Amino acid sequence: MGQETPLWQPSAERKAAARLSSFTAAVKRRWQVDCADYPALWRWSLERPEAFWTSVWEECGVLGDPGSTVLEDGTRMPGARWFPQARLNYAENLLRRRDDGDALVFWGENRISHRLSHGELHAAVSRCAQALRVAGVGRGDRVAGYLPNMPEALVAMLATASLGAIWSSASPDFGVQGVLDRFGQIEPKVLFCVDGYWYNGKPVDCMARNIEVVGQMSGIERTVVVSYLDESPRVELIRNGIRHADFVAPFVAGEISFQRLPFAHPLFIMFSSGTTGVPKCIVHCHGGALLQHLKEHQLHGDVRPGDRVFYFTTCGWMMWDWLVSGLASGATLLLYDGSPFARGADGTAGAILFDYADAERMTHFGTSAKFIDAIAKAGLQPRRTHSLRELRTMFSTGSPLAPESFDYVYRDIKPDLLLASISGGTDILSCFALGNPLLPVHRGELQCRGLGMAVSVFDESGRPLAAGSGERGELVCTAPFPAMPVGFWNDPDGAKYHAAYFDRFPNVWCHGDYVELTAHEGLVIYGRSDAVLNPGGVRIGTAEIYRQVEKLAEIVEALVIAQDWLGDVRIVLFVRLRDGLVLDEALIDRVKQQIRDNTTARHVPAKVLQVADIPRTKSGKIVELAVRHVVHGRPVNNVEALANPEALECFRDRPELQP
């Protein structure tokens, strides 16, 4: 796939100015190697991982002591130990500046905006860290944020990290059950939440959900309510509630006592999409997150001091954690909360983010493939309506970026632009495939595999597939890397962690993406190879939907799939009802409302259809993937493993699913 003529080539001037060029020159001097081009540098980074990650530490300016050893047990996956004697703190690396330059700018749609300098951000984190310490938060405690992408979320996270405590967050559009499924497992000592937020011009009150969440979750000793819609939210209605302003009011900003921690000390708890039950709690560490994000921002994204970096994300997506690490590279963060399709100054839906780009001299614009597709279909032509003078890189992730979307970006957004389609996941808090300021952009392709990432493509038997062969297979990583999780929460023997990534191919990370390695050594991603739903680039676990649907008395069981639809996917829910019942519009509405109220609007199926039976294995497990194949007219493998293979006929050639 892809084409021989690139859509974009970096100029000689751009190559010379790129951080990756200066890094390559430093590697040549430091290690006396000849890396003539990017593929050579990538291969060297795998052959000499200790040297490569030492250079990332040095050239990207990590604050901390690396220790004398870079890698122990380097052949074990999992089990390798990176920088085992190191001491560092993630927050210290993000708060290295104290000047008057912009640290972050915030837009809450077109209603609220403000900015914090680096000095002001440091002061805010200092006060919040003191408040958390007085609240009893210390090393290893959990602090959770049920917050929009606003400055208070970033401040709370950095304050938490400075103390050696562990941060976890969810977006306020999550329903009560979705929050309980996540935070209930990790038992936070302090919960930050918001009184409400704006979405598409309308206020959304969160206080009732906050009250219910705190009421059902034990262990919360302080609930800090951030004012967004109302200066005086009724915090007395929430157990142990206090206004954010009152929480930090007693404290005077001063020096922050950053806890220098081991490299592998837990920093974030992220949540999987929960395909087989409640979401898995994935633990990421200070050193791994910092090193990997510095590498990805500076070397692959060409983020330089003074750049102004934006990513459209909520606090429930790993891209929020990825975005905020930009402070460690000297960038200004451009935060946005609300609908990406809010109207711009000219009244055009979806133009607000391009208004933001112009107003704040955005250099890096991060978004989803779904957003790019949507504005293309809406006929937006930012190239004609906005200057985008400073914009030099556009990131896209969340789902594969269609070749036609590449065309749209270069035709209607900006022709001289690095379009970096990137892919990784919550599992690694980072990317396997990325952009590259030294390489051309080919239509439909991710430019390259990440430095230090031994990414390969395996067929079903574990045979590596050659670049340019046209064969598709599983995306795997065959050697350890620092951003691997340190484990799962409440998984003391590591069994769940091992089962999630290493059962398929021994000592090899199997990621679950179905991909092709192109002749340019780029990647084309064709989607997930498992049953995870992915509408609009948002990964959704089937179990999160089942947990809600099956609460309805009329429904015996359900099965949900993602159907390929108009260049994206849509969620289709099949339900088996109690005998004698027929699915009508009233029940469909109740199903959708149940899902919307307890998860998010993104979980709501586009179609709800009745079936007489649902196929399952002999051990009783329902088989989403087999149904998905039937719906798409593809053959089903291992039919003999099914207890009731005749049930597949309930899903074949359904007229409701035809274009």
C-alpha cells in the first residue's frame, strides 16, 4: 500500500533544523558509529539499546541521576530493568522553568480562556502539593482526577507526581459505573472532580454524579471540587468535600520538594478498554514515561523549546498524558476542553480549533483520524480561512488515518506540513510507529517505527513478515523498552500482565494491531485484530457495554461488534430477549439511555438488533470476532470450536446492516 511519489518531503533547511539531526550527530560523536540515514539509526538503537537510551537521557536533558547501569536482564520480556540505580522525578522534569513565558494556555470552547506562565504553574503546583501532603498523601498513595482537560487537572497531576504518589484520571463524561469500574479498583485517597463543564455551547452539571461516585467508593478522604460552571458549588453535599480554592488557600507558594524516585516507581495508572470484565489497571513509571515521551516529542515530533503544542484529548485518554509531557521539552501546552466541532468565530462548526491555532501560534496540531474525516466531509478548508502560519506538524491517532484524509490535509489544511499518523496505545503510554521530520510522507502510511522499539510484523505462526511483501500480520515488539508497564494493579504474580501481551508469542510483546510493513519501512494499520470496538478512534471494551445492557430485565444476553461503515466503524449491538418479547423502539431507547447514562455517549450503539441466539464456544464464551466476520461476509475460522455454530446464521445478510 502507499505510493511511490510522496505527498510531502522535508526541505533541506527543515532537516538541518530538526532535533533528530542534532541527535544523530551527537550519537555519531559519542559512540563512533556511522548512521547514514534513519533506518541505520533505528537499527543501531536496537543493536545498542544501552547506548541509545543513554543518549536520549543526555541529549534530551533529563534531570536526575541515571546511575551506572542502563539495563539488567535485557533479554526478558517482561522482566528487563531499565536504569535500576537511577533517581528522578517526572514532575521535576516538567517544571524546570520558572520564567514569565507561557507554560499553558486554556480554552473552554469559546467561553473561557486563560493562561499560566511557567512561574505561575510552578507556584500552583507548589500550593497543591502542600495541600495534598497535609491531606495525608505520600509515596505510593493514589490521587484521582474526574476532570476536564483544564489547568487544574495538570496542576493536580504534577503535585501528585512530585510527592511520589500515583495519578489516575477519567473524563467527566464518564458515567458513574464507568468511574467506579476504574477508580474503585485503585482506591484513591483524594479525588479531584469538577462541578460541570461546557460542551457544544451547553453547560453539563456534574455534581449529582460526583455525589454518587463518592458515595459508592470507600477510602476517599478528601473530595476537591474544581469550580468551572459555578464559583460556589455545593461541596457540602459531597462526603469530605471542599472547594479547590479553599483546599489550596492556606498555603504559600515556594520551592517544591520533589521526591527523587527509582526509575520504575509508579507514576500513572491507566485503564484498558475492559474487553473481558472491568478495565485492567495498567501501571506506568516515572522514568519510562519521561524518557519515551522526550524521545517521541523531540526526535519524532521535532518539538523544540518555545513550540506551542496542542492535542485534542480528554483526561480519560492516554494522549492527555502524552501531551502534558511536552513541558519537559520546553514547549507551551495548548489545552482545550469541549466539543471539537464547536463553532468558530465565523460560525463554522469545527473551525474553533483552527481559530485556536491562529490565535496562539500553534506549531503542532494533534487530533484524531475521525476529526479529520469529519471536517473533510463538512467541506472545511482551513487553508483558505486561516493563516496557520506557525503550524508545521499535524499529529493524528486513535484509528487508522485513511489515505483520502492524507489527501485532504495536504489539499485543504496546509501543503507544507509534516502529517504524522502515530500509533501505540494506553498499554505503553506511547507509540510503536511515529512521524519523522527527516522522512517523506507517503499516502496512507505511518512514516516509521519508533527509535528503540523493536517493532516487527508476525504471521500467525510467529514468522516475521518482510517489508514490502504486502503481507499483513500482528504488530509485535521483540525486545524490551523503557515504557513497558511495570505491571497491572492488584496483579501480584504478574499473571494478568503476562497473559495480556506475552501469551501469544513467548518473550514477545503482541499488541493486537493488524498491520503491514511497507516497502518504505512505514506501517499501514488495518485495525485491531481482536474484538475491541473503535468508533471514531476511541477504544471501547465490549464488557463495558454488556455490563449495562444486561441490567435490563428484558435482555437475556447481548453481543456487540464494530461494523466497518463509511470509512470508520459503528457499534452494532445484538440482543437476545426473554421468550415472547419483541424489540421495539421504546426498548431500543431504554438500551441506549442505559448505556449513555453509565458509560459515555461514545459507547451508544448505532444499531440495536434482535437475534434468536448468540454463538458461544464450548466453554460458554461468546464470540464477537466470529460474528464480525459473518456481518462483513468473511469466512469464520474454527467453527468446530463453537457449541452452537448454527447461531451464526442469525447475523448473516441482515438488511438493517446494509449500506
